[in-house]
Amino acid sequence: MATTQHQRAPGGGQPSGQPVRVPFPVVDEVARHCAQDAEPSTVHIEIHLPGRVDEERLRSAFAASLARHPRALMRERPRGPLARRYEWELTGGPDTDPVSFPPCAPGALERARAGALDRAPALTASPPLRLDVVREPDREGCVLLFTVHHTALDGPACMRLAATAAEIYSGSPIPPSPAPARPAGAALPRQSRTPALARPAQVAPGSPGPAPVPGNALLLAELPVPRRESGAPYTVNDQLMVATALTVADWNRAQGAPGADRRPLRITMPVDDRPRGPEMPIGNGTRLVEVGFTAAEVAAGADVAALLRTTAERTRALKAQPRPQLGHGAGLLTVPLLPVAARAALTRGLRVAAGPWTSTTLLSNIGRIPYPLDFGEAGRATAVWFSAPARMPRGLTFTTASTGGRLHLALRWSRTLLGEGDGARLLDLFTRHLAATSSEAV
């Protein structure tokens, strides 16, 4: 993808010359086709700092970070009714200042979180993200709360922007980031035996209330990272995957969902092979795979130790197998043979028709945050939370990251599917099942 950056015209304003145009990649186009106001496709990120940042210094550092990663400086190009492509325009600088400092007031963080779920940044203004620096009178430190339009960027890309801003703000260079861990020299494991065409179980509805408000809700928790023996054949990601599968299976049985003891589960898992250094490509860079579980494997009283080993084999196979980001079918939907409007209508129709075969849920494990996120006198990040969109028909996502030896979990759900009490019950189930994967328990 092009990453050319234009010089800004004297005095600010638009960049001189014509902006570079970049056709939407497949992931961006499919997301753009399916955009809707009722459940905005946003990624929410919270970086908690023990101290407070200086306003002008942070604005300057984030502007410099965007300049170092010019692929983030994009906006959707206006198009005619017969246009066959969506296109990004790469701008020479932000159209609007993405950084804001809401008033320091009680409840500011909850309001900022709600805004991250309910209001997506505009795609027509560069960059398609916003950063609220949240402070409350009874809370030490501050929270850098990012809202990212998922049509344009994903969570790891935004974290790269934040890491560069921290490096500039503190004046301390970031140490080299390790490459994503992958098994070396091992034979390709066998694939999941879950029937690929079997209709998966969906998350059973809870108690959203008589007139649920459209949109997403969110619950954050800090948990211990589950322990595992040295040399264990599974990873923390596999432990999280097993806990997610057992949580949903338990929930569906408790809700009396039809087919809860017969239908398999399929859990979508993003895989990210990008480097984490300054050269990291900015955009939507993960590919989605689905980890399958048979109904028998997640039945009540499941053998957790055996399930961990089986899950590790499946996730290793899926990570090792080359695959387009959204699978082979998505590429066909974005071939520019028809105008964008026609392809959008077709994509939305297929999405509705495929609803019953959508994966059960999504687990996005960011893993250990590979950056120090050192903001000088404001300190290093003490916690980082992410949350991925939870649109129907899936309606529930689990997103995890670890900082300082603690696991930071975000449960996010569609308010048309679940209520606040349901989220708390799901968190209790997840906490219990995650503890059951620890080396002390298996």
C-alpha cells in the first residue's frame, strides 16, 4: 500500500497537489459495505497512566506520531453513484485535531467509554480516530482513550501510533519489539475435526430488557494471567480460547438454548503476523480464522487438560496455514465489476443470509503489550484494555491484553442480545473457566 506523505500547504490547510489515492483493501471494503449507525464498528482502547500528561506536549507528540506513520492520515474520497471502488485519500496532515481533553469531572471515564461504543469517528476526515485524555477529580493519573473506526484501522495499528507518541513524548526510544511467537521447526499440526459446514451454536439471548437500546455495552475486568508449566504444549492464548468456549457452552445450557448440547462452537480468532517495530504496516492487518469445538468437547464436566492440548493443535495449524484475511469468498465480493452501491447491497444481503452460520463469538487476544508506553513524568501504562465490535448476529466479543503480569479483559456485547446482569454472569463464568486452565488445576 502506498505510504507517500504530502507536504502541507503554507499556513496549514489542505496538502499541496492531489492526495495519493489508495483503493480500499478487501477488509476495509467489506467493513464499509456493512457499516450501520445502530452498532458502530469501533475499536476502543484505554491506556491507564499513573500521572497526568501535559496537553500541548501530548498534542505535539501525537501529531509527530501520525507524521511518522502517514498511512493513518487517510479519509474516504468522495465518489460518484457509478464508482466501482472506495478509495482512501492520504492527506499530508490531520483534517481536524484528533486529541481532546474533556473537562475533569466525575463520571468522565464512563462517558468517554460510552462515546467510544456509540459514535464512530468520521471516515471523511483524516485521521479516522480520536483520542480523549480523560481525568476525574477523585482518580489519580489519566486515561488515554482511543476510539478507532474499524473500517480503517485495527487495535494493534492504533497501539503502534500510541507507542510512537509515547517515545516522542518521553524522549526515550522504544527497545526492539520481538516478532510474534510462532512454533519453529514443528510439523504442521492436524486441522480441527469440527465439520466446516455444520451450523454453529449462537450465543443464547439473555435479558436485555423490554425495550433494549441499540448499540454495544462493555464490562472490563483485571484477572491473573493463568499459569502454565514450563514446556507446556499450549499457550496462554489457548487457555483463553478454552475458557471462552466453556463459558459460552455453559451460558447456552443455562439459558436452555435449543441445540446447546448438539451444535458445535466456532470461535473467530484474529491472527496478526505484522512486525511490531516502527515499520509496522498501519491499517487492518489481521487475518481471521475460526477455531472449532464439538458439542461433546465442551459438554459439562469437560476434560480441560485434553481440551487444552487439542485446542493448541488446532490454533497452531490455523496460524501456520496461509489464508486471505477474510477467507477466499470475501475477495470475490470486492471485484470491481459492479458499482460500489450494487456490491454493497449484495454484501449486506449475503451477511443477513449467512447470519445463522456466523461464528459463535470472537476472542481477540492482543497478548503481552510489546511497548513500554512510557510517557515521561506521567509514567508508564499500568493497564491497557481493548474491546472489539460486538455486532449482531454474533453479538458478543472477548478481548484480552496483558500488562505488568495482569490480564485485562473486555467483554463487549450487543444490547439487543444481552443485558448488564448477563455481562456480569458471563464474566463470572469466564473467570472460573480461566482459572480451571491454570497449571495448578489441570
